[in-house]
Amino acid sequence: MRLVAIRARAFTQQTIGFVRSVVVRSLAFVLLCPVPISVAQNDIQPEQTVALTSKDSVVATHEMVVAAHPLAVDAGLNVLERGGTAIDAMVAVQMVLNLVEPQSSGIGGGAFLLYHDAQTQSLISLDGREFAPQRADETLFLDDDGKPRRWFDVVPGGLSVGVPGTLALMDHAHSRFGRLEWDTLFEQAIALATNGFSVSPRLSKSLDGYGGKRLQQFTEASDYFFPNGRPLQPGDLLKNPQFVETLRTIQRDRGESFYRGQIAGEIVASVKESVLNAGLMDREDLAAYQTIERTPVCSQYRGHQICGMGPPSSGGVTVAQILGILEFFNLEMLGPEHPMTWHLFVEAGKLAFADRNLFLADPDFTEAPIDALLAREYLRNRAALIDLNGAMAVPVKAGTPVDTVSLSPDTTDGLPGTSHVSIIDRDGNAVSLTTTIESGFGSGLFTSGFLLNNELTDFSFRPQKNGKPVANRVEPRKRPRSSMAPTIIYGPDGSLKYVLGSPGGSRIISYVAQTIVALIDFDMSPQEAVNQGRISSRNGSIDIEKGTEMMAFGSALMSKGNAVKARDLNSGIHVIKVEPDQLTGGADPRREGIARGR
């Protein structure tokens, strides 16, 4: 039977039942006639999945921490048990993650925070993103002929390092919402750095890839991660006396030395004296850093309020657009096992990423039309572009939410070297923190016991195209566009319902949107939602996670005209579901994180 083309404008909540039987019969032929799916083998992903570890949902009554390493979770829970707030616990978790998961985050990087204040029932959004040095401009990553340099050539060393913001964010958040004394939040990190901790299989395996090769180009990093020329092995006892001194200094002065004192001098020296790609950062750049309170991006989906991070992150807006487009289709009725669900999901991703690439950047330099991008009528018109029979040819063009657009798109895609933390304390305060040093092991520069980021490579290397500027071009003291998407969801009654987020470079957006669909449309538990095989659509080829149930939909997606790649997709989603009488947590099986509470 020939499936008559039905455009999305006719594909409403009322008509979906009518067309479902037609869709099922047509797709049956597709699934019985599989098409070979290409397997992505050479795509660089700094962190590959070491092992898929079966995990069960964790239930607690009072408080919960979900983070990427058990030792970090223990540190956070210890703080909560002493009466600390979710913010207090966040500080302790981040300091331990810096030590035990250095490839992903740390005080040499940046972070975005959503904080739900239970007392005032308010949501606070803090921007701890790195910024470019004052001496950086749009020529930063251009060669002598004015052409963009290769990404691989500029990541190692000082040129890619942005002014770190994570520590400033920790200090700012604790000053406002902490309860315990600042200096009590570092004890477990200091003890682990002093006495040593057991190197995990994940950290050891990460040294095998591109990130490990980058580290070996720098003496300090090579000595730490490759002692005696041998990469750290699982079970090795690793101590970090330099980080002990750094932590003790931060304990005393809350980061004054980091931004204006001795540590600042060591950071600047590492950047400017790098043997590869000497950078432009100076002490004045560090002294100028400030955390910025931004307006959260909130939108409606199936009666829920979905709140995320606004620019300079593209995460909140793009997740909201994907969901806003999908709201015009009845995914609940289709369910997670129907190929049409994933056709709709990838098409919505194409449309949302097209807008992301054109409009979103640091709002202090380029004002994005966020309200227009999330307007229901605009999203209805975008949804109407989806054809049930075939895929949109990529790249899809951005829409016109406003009358005049004089920008050129930026398709820069960051690589995953990130971590996510979800916390609920006994008072009902909630933290959703996504924290990063960009690519696995960042720039490779190791100073004062921690790694420095390579966040500046999140800028567009090309400042303009066809005479039109790129919104995400390099400019002095500008913050590069991010894809981090810490998310807090409120239920139809207005109460806090979910806290979640993920690492994964620009695929974070897909991972978070897919998880929200699983939680809301398919009523999955947190652990079921994070266990799903991953799928990512970024206005190009479709990535599906090899070895998972998502592979079953590859042929159907290809038959509609998509290029599909089966590959490792190393998310690290951490979710907490909030109910009146319990908390339920889920930790991504692709990493070593856990959920734990009491």
C-alpha cells in the first residue's frame, strides 16, 4: 500500500490515531528489508564507553546525589548528612570529581547551574562559562592566509584555554545558598588527594585515546598521568600533592589566589609559556572573571514546565525547541518501539539545530530572539515542515522567527569532556549542574594539580561567511557557545518533578530531549530513561548507539533518506524524580556514576 504524504500541519493530536495503521503497514515493509548501516569507526570521541554496567533505580526519602563517580557521591552525601544544602554538597562533589574524573571537569573549566530554592520556590540560573582573553579576537584560530586552522592543531596548549569559571560559580552559589562553612566542604577531596585513590577503569581507558596522546605532549601532564612512561592502570593508587596545596589555598581564601594571586600566576604562566600554541591569557583576564546570573529558559511540554540554561548555552533553547515541535505529535500513543517516534525525533532535531547554529551565542554580544524561537505558532510552522514519508535534506535551513537576520550559521560541534551532577537536599532544594573542561583532558595543560580547559575551541573558527558575521565568533571577553543543558522540570501542579542533565558535547541536547520524552511521554522510571539506546540528530547524519535497541530503527530512518551511523554514544545522564513521599534516581550505565540517598 502506498502511504499518502501527510504533512505535519495535518498530523494533530486528533488525527494521529487515524493515520497510525497506515504508518504501521508501510513501515513493516521497511523493517523487513534492512539496509546496511554505516559504522562510525574514525569519529573522534575523547571518551569511549568502557563498559555498560547494569544499574537499578535507587529510592530515597530525604535527600539524594547522582554524580559520575562513587567517591564524589559519597562526598556530597556526607555534606548533606551534616545538614548542608544541595549547594554545599555540589561544592564537595565538584572538588572530588576534579580529582577522580579529571578528564571531564574541574576548577580549570566552566559550568552552568540551575538551582531550585525550595523556600522561595524560585529558580536561579548561574553562568560559570569561561571567556576569551582580552587580547583574543576573531583571528584567533586563523592561519597566516586567513583560513581556519584545523581543530586538532589548536586544541593542545594555551591558545585554546578560556578563563576558568567553575570555582567562581562555586563561590558565588555558596555565598548565596550555602549553610555549612566553606572550608568544611573540601575535606574529602583533600583526604583523597593526600592518601590516594584507586584509578578507575574509565579514567585508565580514557588515556588510550586522543586525550591521552594530547597529555603526553606536556611534561607536567605526562608525569602525572603516565608515571615512568606508563599510563595509569585500573587499581593504581594515585595521589595529587599539588592539588592538596591548591585545595588548602582555596579553603582559606575562597579563590582569591586562583583569580588574583599565586595560582593565577601559575595558570597564566602555563598558558603563555606553553610549548605548543602559546596563549594570550594574562592576570587581568583572571581578575576580571565574574559569574553571571542569567534568566532561565522555561517552556511548556505536555503540561510540564521545562526549564534550562539560556545563552551562552544553546542547550536550554534547543531542547525546548525540539520538545515544542514534538508537542504537535502524539508520541505517547506511538510509544518508544515505533519507528515513527524516532523519525519525528530526528526531524525535530534537524530543525532545532538549524536555528541553534544561526542564532545562539553569548547574549552580551549577540541578542538571540529566544521568545520568537520558542513561540508556539513559530514552532507549529516548523513542525509543519516534517514529512511523515521522508527525511528533510540536510542541512536544513534556519527559520525566520524575526523579520531581519544578517548572520551566518556556525556548525561547530564540541567534543564530550563533561560531567553532570543532580542533587536534592532534605529541604527540597535542587541542583542541576553540568560542568566541563571541554574535550577529554581539556587542553592537556596541567598546573597546580588540575587540568586547564580548551573551551575556546567552542567558538566558530570562521568569523564570517558570505559577508555575514557568525554570532559565535571569537571576541574579547566573550563566552563561547555551549551545548550543556542542565534541566529542572516542574509538574502540571507546579511542583518540582525532575532534575537532570548529561555530558556529551553537542549531542547533550539530543540526550536530554530524548530522556525528557521518555520520562513524560513514555512514563519511564529515571533508570529506564537513562538506559535507553541513544539517538542524536544535529542537522546532519543521524547517530544511533551501536549494540542497543536503537539499532532496530536504523533501516527505517535510512529508508526515509537519512544517512545513519551506528557508533558509541557516551552519554552520562543523571536523573532524580521527585514525588511527595520519595526520590528516585537513575545513573547512566555508560559511566561509573551512581545514585545514592537516604
